[in-house]
Amino acid sequence: MSVLARGLDLLLQAVTLTLLIALAVVVLMGVAFRYSGNSLIWYDEVASVLLAWITFTGAGLATLRDAHLGFNGLLFGLPRRGRIALFVLVEAIFAAVFVVIGWGGWAILGVFAGDTLISVPWVTRSFVQGVLPVSAAVIVLARLTTLPRRYADVLAGYDPERREIDDEIARATAPREPQP
Amino acid sequence: MTEALILLSMFAMIAVGLPIAVAILGAALIGVWALNGHLGFLNAALSIFDGATSFPLIAIPLFILAGALMNTGGISTRLIAFVSALIGFMRGGLAMVNVGVSLFFAEISGSAVADVAAIGSVLIPAMKKKGFSPYFAAAVTSSSASLAIIIPPSIPMILYGALSDTSIVRLFVAGIVPGLLGGFSMMALCYYFAVRYDLPREEAFSLRRLGRATKDAGWALILPVIILGGIFGGIVTATEGAGLAVVAALLIGVFVYREIRLGDLYHALIDGVVQTAVVMLLVAASAVLGLYLTETQLPQRLAASITALTENRIAVLMIINLFLFFVGMVLHGAAAIILTVPIFMPLVHQIGIDPIQFGVLLTLNIALGQQTPPVASVLMTACSIARTDVWRTTRTNLPFIGVLAAILILVTYVPQVSLALVGFFYD
């Protein structure tokens, strides 16, 4: 992993893990307060926003780790030249899709003007939805940082699904450190 | 015509190796652009964000988090020991232990590959060592792990429930009878093969050992009872039940078993976040596709053209099952659900199929799809651990695939199999 990819990976780990823990805390607070007779009015809305943030920032991390679900049977069944041609096509479409989503996400921020969340009026919708254009940019960047490794895999004919299976088995069979 | 071309472009993008979520998004963006020009992109940005804010889906990261805590907190190993003490004395007992353990654990982390790697890396070598054929070991591990996706908590069912606006709690209840039927059938099949091929017992039955394993696994056994009892009893929602599962697994792991290793937990959590994001990006992308499908009324037109052919429920269900089976062969589970639910729901409502029954049927098709190459990551993981050839393992796996297919046929044509328990609890 390059320095840039490693840095991005660490940053996204920190962000997504914080969001996940915050989500668990919010849900548990929602249950506890409901049973104490003082339901939290912001619980559903904030939890839903946290899920969306986990989705888009986590999608960046998943891109960096090549974890998105896909079907590579055709690509890796082709001869070398065919693999390279399809690889270029796939990368171009991937980048185009997230550039469009990023642009759309950026453009709607202006439309929200002063709109806020219903239950938390001091949080603006443009802040909440700002995660979309930022994440789209991060996803494109993540894809670019992994491009050399994936290109090498395509040249070598090494299917990422094979890599995932190998990694999971290696991890599951690795000896564990004794408990201190 | 344009709609057909856009859907074809989506399948073409999947075929050439684009991640499925990106292919769905790409096709949907072309569609909304064709309908509304660049304003369609603004709508798409709104839809993709709204698609990721579905409250019921919050249960997915929470169940994944609970699964990570259970796996790293010593709960899994105690359950394996308990199941082993309970049924390991029977002929071919280790194969049955495999089925039993898979029913508890498979799919709990949200990544079928990671779960099969965790279970299979312990049980497949143990089975080989005891004299089971590696093909048999891989086949049992793979098919029982797939069956587990209809047993609660089931992430595919949460996905289906959120997409089709169906009660997730009732879906969980509906999966219990078919899941147990399938589990017992697979165990019976293991016993049959064990007698036929003179396979060994794990060890002699010992009441003392069972007592010790039960005591040791007591908290682990109470955990699902509390959580599922809370959900089924209407005390908490599925999402809140998932939150309670996190707390319970954390308390047991830290204070009772004291086995949670921070390093392992950290990696499991990060993997869980990644799995959540992978599934949720598919959901969010499907919301953009849904925007396009709604504007074009394509699902309604498809429903009308199928019902113009036949309104016979048995025939329509057969057509749906065949379609889902082929989709399951070439797509991963979550992607198959996300793509087919918006298309089939109008048809399901039109011919009067209960959406709960359809949810179990759909999930079973996903389970079958995980066993049938070319896209069969669960089977391939089991084969990799057992070091067996996928096609030869598939031949050994055929009777187990047969069990999955038989349960699917039962659920399809005998609605009571999935709905009786739901009716008993809630009607």
C-alpha cells in the first residue's frame, strides 16, 4: 500500500469507527430513554444520518480495500490485451459515475439554503449532505491510489475474489497471540 | 425500448467487472439523464443520500458489530464446544456439529466469506483428520452456512424488509421453521452418509462433559434468547434488539469470559464497517435506480406482461423462482435482493403472495445461489480451506443443495411452512 493509500486508510478507519460507535450509542440511548418515559425526539433522525455517513465514508474505505461486490469472471477469463482494454473501460466508467454523483451532491447543497434537520434545528441539511460530494471525491481518490496494484493483478491474471478468499483463510488460520 | 437498453447496460457493466453498486448507479444515472437531463443528476444525488438513511437498516451495522464482539469475545468457541458435547457422540457427529454451528454463526458478520473462513478453518481440518472426505467436509460447511441466512438475525432479510416495507420481525419469525427444517434435514443427511460410509463419532457421549459445556456456554446461550425474545415479544424493534445484542456481547466478552482482545476487536469492527458500507452503497444506488423505475413504471409493466401470460399463482411463483435462481447464480446475495425486490414487488402484490412468504422464498434462492458456480463465494471459500476442486465438491454437495431446493419448494407452495408461526405469534 502506498503512503497516500495508507494515510487515507487510517483516516477513513478513524472516521468510520467513530461514526459506528456513535450510532450504537445513539440507538442504545434511544431505547433507554424510551423506557424511562422520556423518548428522545432526535433519535431516529440522527441515527439515520449517522447510517448515511457510515455508508458514504465506509464506501471510500471499501474502495481502498477493493471490497465492493463485483463479478470478475469475464474480465479474468480474457487474454491479456482484452483484460487491459476492459480494465481501462471499467476505471473510466467508475470515475465518471462518482464525478457525476459528486457534482450532483455539490450542486444540491446550494438548493438547501438554510434548511435544517427537523429535530436538531441547529444542524443544517447542507452540512449533513455535504458528506456526499466529499465522499465521492474520496472514492475517486481511493480508486486512483489502488490503480497500480489492481493493474498489476490484471496483468498477472490474479482475480480479486481469489485474493479475498486467500486473505480470509490466512487470517482465520493465523496463530493467535496468547492472552496476557 | 430505452428502459430495456438501460437495464442491459447495467448488466453489461456488471459483466465487464464494474462493482455492482457502481453499475447500478451508472445505469440509473443514464436513465435519469435521459428523462430529465442534468436536473436528473440532482435528483439522483438526493435519492442516493435518502436511500442510505433507511432507519430499519441501522440493524445491519449493529448486528455486524455484535457478531464481531461475539467472535472475538470467546462466545463462538463456547458454542462450538456446547454443540459438540450435545451431538458430537452420534455417527458422523462432527459433520452435524458443523451444521449446528453454522446455523448459529453463518452470516453474522455480514460477510459470508469471513464467516465460512472462521468456521471452516476450525471444522474442515478437524473433519479431514477424523476421516471425512475433504469434498464432504467442504460441502457440509458451505451448504449449512448458506441455509443459515434464513435464520435470524438475517442481514438479507433486513435488506428485503427495508426495501419492500415488510416487517423485519415477522420475517425473522417466518424463517425459523424452514431454517430448522433445513438444519435437521441436513443433519439427517449427514447421519445417512455417516452410516453408509462408516464415518466416525466425535467422542463418546458424556453427561458430565455436556453439563460442563452447557455451564460454560450458559451466557452465550442466553444471549440469543434475550435478544430474539425481546424482538419477537415486541419489547424492542429489530434495530433496538441489534443494539442490545451489542451491549450484551460486550458485557459477556469483557466481564464474564474476559477474552476480548482489543486488536482483534478493532480489525473485526473495521471489517464490519466495510461490509456495512458495501451493502449500504448497494441500497443507496438502488434508490437511484428506483427513482428511474418509478418514473418509467417498468416494474408495473413487467407485472402486467407476466400476468397477461398467466395469473396462476403456482406458475407465476415458478417463473419467479427460476428467475431468482439464475440471478443468484451470477450475483452476490445482497445485490440480487436489491435488484430484484423493486422489480418483483408489484407482481407479488398483484397475484396475492404474502410479502413475508416471498421474503423467505427470496432469501432461500439467495442461499441456493451461494452454492451454484460461477458466483459462489461461500462454496469457493470452503473449497479453498478443504483444498478441493469446486466442481467435484459441487457433485458431493448435490444432496445438500437438494435439501435447500426442497425447503424452497415447501416454502413456495405450502405458505404455512413460513407463515404459521407468524400467524401464531401475531394474528
